Amino acid sequence: MNKQWLLLILAVSAPLAQADVTLPKVIDSQMVLQRDKEVPIWGWADPAEAVTVEFAGQVKMAMPDASGKWMVKLDPLTASAESRAMTVKGKNEIKLEDILVGEVWLASGQSNMEWTFGQIAPEEWIDAQAQKDNRLVRAFHVSKHLLAGVPMDDTIGSWKNAAEMVANSNSVSAVGFFFALKVQQELGIPVAFLDSNWGGQPIEQFIPDEGYKALDLALPAHGKMPNIKNTAGMLNALADDLKVAAKAAEKGRSVGFPQINLNPIYGNAPNGICNAMISPLAPYALRGAIWYQGESNRGRPDYFEKLKALSAGWSSIFQVQNLPILQVQIAPFDYSRGANPLDSTLCDTIWAAQYRASQEIPGIGIVPIQDTGINVLDIHPKNKKPVGERLAAFALKTQYGKDVVAKGPSFAAAKRVGSKVVVTFKDIGQGLVTYDAKAPSCFELSGDGKTFTPAEAVIAGNTVEVSAANVQEPKYVRMGWREIALPNLKDKNGWPVFAFASQAVATE
């Protein structure tokens, strides 16, 4: 008997029992509150029950609405590593301990964001374990994969400090941890991440309905919407059955219980993950989000539009205009399993959309990772620390004004000079080199934009000259635009040059 299912039933039905003041899981001891912003604190109580919240010398009062939900907003707080208590009073009193104030980020995506310490390079877990006494790095971990047809009031999860995170190799997102750690070390204040992921899932599962509405897009078809108020009896009956089975299991006996399927109770939706694992966290005050997802949308033509919807939706539910969302460029991988080494589907449908989003959607950025020890036969790169630290560098530069390198060179223009193409780049820091001191790799030329030929490339100052003997009139040039390409071109500061595909080449 899995007691987590009993916890699930009790968790989702808890707001229905409002005799006492109750809080969502994300409002709890060990939490980190976002500095310099209003901080929503919410929960449930009887409709006529006044609720008072006290923290850091502030006292805020609220009355529940007709459904029993209440919310206060603390005035902006300054960063503090002092362990302080919060008191929430109604008919009962709840005291939350060890609360800090600093920076909070959402960490979400599919398996490469979900991957834990036990699934990454062993030396990186050793690095994480060295932080067990760092009380300023924390996470709220949504601990179960959950789905719902409508936004849930609460989810299943708990706050963890660094010691609790690294004590269990399967505890939290490794990318999220290394991101938070680097930001914490650079800022010197508490940093936390809200850890909510599900491997193998498309972006549609993470988009709130608000994202589609904000863009005047048609909502995806939902299943039958449940009447939440009519679910208490069903949940209580299921909980009773599970309690009986749990008590029997504790005594070494097995007792049958119903097949657990909450879909008839909470409905179905194409964004069920958002409804059950992200919306219940909102509107927790945060700075931004890190996002590592896209593998499951490879080949679909609308990833850019879905990124727009994700941005609009998360900005809405977390009440942050143009919420910063920092993307990880999906790593090269042999999706065809050797059948088509020339395949560029990932590049054409995901990378191109990610690049465009970073240029056109306010708040969205992207970091490349093709130089972080990628094995193109493994869709889950083992090195997560450099990924988290790349994201942290981007956050430190764009959100906190730190003078750090946060971007690699990217394509600017291409001109044909005779039979050569001269490629120029923007955002060059210290100059172009290669990782292996060899000629730049993974360059290709084409005369028709359909058939590309491997080309020779030479670094010439801050440009690269590209040529191919059998392409005398090149009109297209690209670098690393294959799913298994691992180009060696980088800036001397260590950041790789972004892959690119130029649609046309101007003639000089």
C-alpha cells in the first residue's frame, strides 16, 4: 500500500474542511520569501473567520471570501538570513519556523530539469554534498506527478534545506540546485527554487489557460469539468478505503482498495500538470523561472507560439509582468538512432523557436550547453552543474546587474566574397577560438538551401571564412545545424558560439 496516495487524497480534499485555518503546502516552515516585492500569504478558513498574519514586525489581516479563501500581502521585505517565525491566527494558530528572505525562482520542465543527484555525474553530486551546511539554499519540491482538469488549490510537496536535499540522491532537480547555489554564492543572500517537473511531457502540459486567453488563442479541448463542491463525498469514501488498507499494511496484511484514478473527480485537461503542480504554487512571489523542456515537442511547428503562451500564462498566475524565463537550449541528441545523421528536425522546430523567443518575447533568454560534455547517444546529459551555472550567470547579468559573462557569440551576418562566405558574429567577448585548437567544425554551405555540403572554416579575427570546393556560389551557410552536431567554436571567455542557420548570403 502506497501511503503517498493517501496523502494525495487528504491533500486535495484539505481545503474542504475549513473549521481551522489551513495553509497550502508552499506556505510552510523553512520557506524563503521573495525580497523587494509584495509577498502573498494565503490559505483557507471559515467565511466569517478573521485571519491575522504576523511576520518581521508586520501584522496583516484578511477575511475569507465566500469559498473560504483568504489572502494577505506582506509589504516588500529586505533580504535576510535571520531565521524568523511567522504566525497565522484564526480560530486556531499556526506557527511557521526558520523563514528567510531572499530570491525565489521556479524551476520547471521535463526530464532534464527533473534529473536528480543520483542521475548525474558522480563528481557533481559530491560538489552538491559539500553544501549540506549551506542553510541559505532551499527548495520547495513538488514530490508527486499529479494531473487535474482544473487548477487545484494545493499540491503535494515540502520545503527542504540543503542538508535535506543532498541527503537523498533522488530529492530535487540538480539543475535547479546548482542554479540556486550559484546565485546564492554570488549574491550572498538566501535563494530558493520551486521545483516542479515531469519527464517526457510536452510544453502544452505546463501552460495555464490564462496564457491562451492573453494571446486570444483558442483553448485546447478540455474534458468534462468537475463540480469541485460535489467531490467531498467521493474523496472521503476513497480516503476511508485507503486508511483501512494502510492500517492493515502496517500490521503486515493486505486489503484491497479501489483503483485510484482522480480523473473522474478532477477532470481531464491537456494542461493537467500545470493545474496540479504549478498553479497551486501561484501567486507565490518569485523573481523568475528557469525552463528546460522541448525534447517532447521536437517536430511540432508551433513551439514558438507555445512559448509565448507559457510566458503569458506564468506571468499572469504569478503576477509578474513579463516574467523572466531562462531557457536551456535543448542538447544535441541522435533522435534517429543512427538512421539519419543529417537530421535537423530538432534545430528547425525547437532551437529556432527558442532563439526567436529569446529575441521577441520580453523576459525570455537562452543559454547554450553543447560544450558541456554532451553524449549524442544519451538524451539525458550527465553534467548538470554547468547547465545550472550557465542559467545562473544569465540571471546574475540580466536580473541582478552583475558584471559576468552570460552569453556566447551568435550569428550576425554572412557575405559572399568570391566563392567564400565570411560570417560575422555579435556578442563576441574576448575573441574566437576553438576548444581543440583545430579548425572550426560543423560548418556547411549550400547553393539552394536544401542540400548542404560540409565546408572548411578558418577564423579570421572576429569572423569565420567558410568555403567548399564543390559549392562555388554559396547562398546559404550554417554551423552546428544538425541534431548530432557538436561544433567546437567558442569565445575565449569559455562560452560556445550559438549554432545558426542563415537563410541567405549577401554578395559583396
